[in-house]
Amino acid sequence: MAAKDIRTDALLASPPGRGVSSPGGILSLLFAANLLNFYDRTIPAIVVEPLKAEFLLTDTHIGVLSGAFTVVYALFGIPLGRLADRGSRRTILVTGLLFWSLLTAATGLVGGFISLLVVRMLVGVGEASFAPAANSVLADLYPARRRARATALLQLGLPLGLVLAFFTVGPITEMSGTWRTAFFIAAVPGLFVAALMLFIREPARGAAEPVAPPPGVVAQAFRKVLRIRTLWWLTLAGVGAQIAAYAVATFSVPLFQRYFGTTLATGGMLTGVVIGLTGLAGLVIGGKLADRASRRSPAGRVYTGAIALLLAAPLTFAALSLGPDSVGWFVLLFSAGWLLQYMYYTSVYPALADVVEPRLRATAISVFFAAFYLLGGFTGPVIAGALSDRFAAAAVGLSPARAAAEGLSQSLMIVIPLGLLLTSIGLFGAARKVTADSARMRAETGG
């Protein structure tokens, strides 16, 4: 172990002073906020059918609702990322969590599609504050050799948020008789976690690096970030990942209800298994494999993700090719594919920290997020919804309900596997550049 690693580990393991300063304590609060981030944004996808019935919506409307959220999330992430590189990341995290929690409660008060769209876009503004600041803090808490596993623990908030949402929102809706109740309930824990995050003591920027970065703000930040070749390939991977992920998150419950004939509650719980519980295994396994693969070079962890995504595409295609009587096989095959999909996260986020210097990490993450959300998170559900309506309209000899079911199934069969293949291509490209870019970053910062 390097001397600097010993000093860093000793510092991070030291008893906390006033406030929360230990890596484990800070990571726990970031994890909780990340869980709420994904819980809150997932609720509309679970109550798609009640929303469509009350506001007379189409699948295209639902795709636009999801896509508009991601556009706002992407655009506001850039200035918030720059702010996180310049000022207090704790303040950004607390303010953002308070804002999106209050707007989540406001979602339960909307009276039509336009007001629903506006409120969900405002939720996107609040949630955009989280990822740049949180990932910047995480990179300063843990040295490079431990970042994939730390990232995996932070990203566990994603599948656990999905699991909790998919397992609880359906029953809450059915028991209360309205989809609005779930939004009111979801706002409460966010206010509590925001209060706890007030006590975080931020680590110094670059605290986990072999050599501390020079003080001050980096000039021409965006130009320097965009010169990193690895970032372009990781962005391509992110676009593919978000096309698939947002199509899945937006339309899985409707797929179970329409195509496989489940109730809202059952469809939500099965979706929780397929895209939620799989993440618990995928992130833990992926974090260990990625850290182990990176011992020789940073490219190892990226190749791990590339291979996993290459295998995920045919598994999800096979699942979506099944008939409506094969729900058990669908759950099994799609779960296997989606478990592999989660290895994208344990490959990409540590790779960003490998090639971007500490003073620019929040900016780089915001640019990365903006690109893949605009090109992937927006287009994924919009394309899936539009194709679903088109295929349903073209169906011949089927009832409207069956046509809607077949249209959605055919749409997802195209969008999801192609998104995963694009992710794999991007990761293979990034793996070829990351070692050189990492060495260049260390040379420029004296590391």
C-alpha cells in the first residue's frame, strides 16, 4: 500500500468531530438521498394506467412526461455541477433534496396533464442537484482502488428506490383509491434526510488523491473536460443505457398489466423484482469485479462493464420475445439481463474519476449527465411510447386492449436491446482510451 493511501485511510477512519465526517456516515446519507431520488421519480411510471384514465392520455403523452423530466434534469445539472465545483456541495445537496421533496408532494395536487408536466419538470430541477455534488464528494472520500465498491454502495439507492416504489406505490394506490396519495407520502422522508445532511462535513477536494490538487478554480473548465476522449465514449455508453433504462422504468408496469394481464399492484411488484432486486446483486457483484479488474489498469473495470452489457442485450430481447402466457420465463430472463446491465454503473462512474481531476469532477459529471439524459433519457421513453401507439394503431383483427398490449411489447423489444448494445459499444471504446487519459490527468496534476 502506498504511503499516501495509508495516510488517506487513517484520515478517513479517524473519529468524526462535530458533524458527520466519516466516509461511512456521509456515504449512508448520500445513499439515502439517492434512494429517495429514484423512489420519487419512479412513482409516475407505476401509476401510468390511472393517469391515462383520469387525464385521457396516450402512451406518447406518458413518454413526453418522462422525457420532459429528463430534459430539465439534464439542462439544470450543468450549472449546478459548476456550482458544486465552486461552492459548498453540502448546501447544494440539502437545498436540492428539500426542493424535490416539496414538489413531489405538489404532484398529488395537479388537475391535468399540463400541470402534471410542469410540476414533474420542477422535480427534475431539484433532483439535478444530486448526482454532480454527490459523486464529487464520493471521489474525495475514497481512493481510486476502492471507488468502484463505494460507487456500488451509493448506486444501491437506485435499485432499492425502485424496489420500494414498485412494491409500495401500487398497494398504496389501490388501498387509498387514488394515485395522489403516494406522492404525498413520498415527500416526508426527503425532508427528514435533508435535515440530517445539514450536519455533513465535506472532505477537502482531492483528499483521496496521491497528491492534492492545486488550490483555486480551474479556468476554461468545459473546454478541458471536453478534451478528455474517454468522456466521449462514456457519454455514448450513457446514451444507450438511458434509452434502455428509461424505456424500462416508464413502461414495465403497463407491460405487465396489458400484456401479461396482472393487476397494478402485482405488476408493480414484478417490476420491482425485474429491475429493482436485480440491482442489489448486479451492483455488489459489479463493484467487486470492477475493482479487481482495475488492479492492473483503469481499462479493466470498463471492459467488465462492456462485456456485461454485451450479454444483457440478447437476454432482454429473448425475454421480450415471449408470449403473454410466459410471465415466469419473462421475469427470469429479463432479470438476468438487467442484473448485467447494472454493471454499467460500477464501470462508468469510477472511470470518470480516473480521468478527471478533482476540481473538475462535478462539472464533468454534469456534462456527462446532460448529454446522456438529453440524447437517451429523453428519447428512450418518447420513442418507446410513440412506437407503442404506432404498432397498436397498425394492429389488425385485435381488440383495442390487445392491440395496445402487442404494440407496447413490440416497441420495447426494439428499444431496450438496441439501447444496451449501444452501451456496450461505448464502453468498449472508453476502455481503449481510459488508461492514457488517466495517465495524462495524473501527469497534469502532479499525481
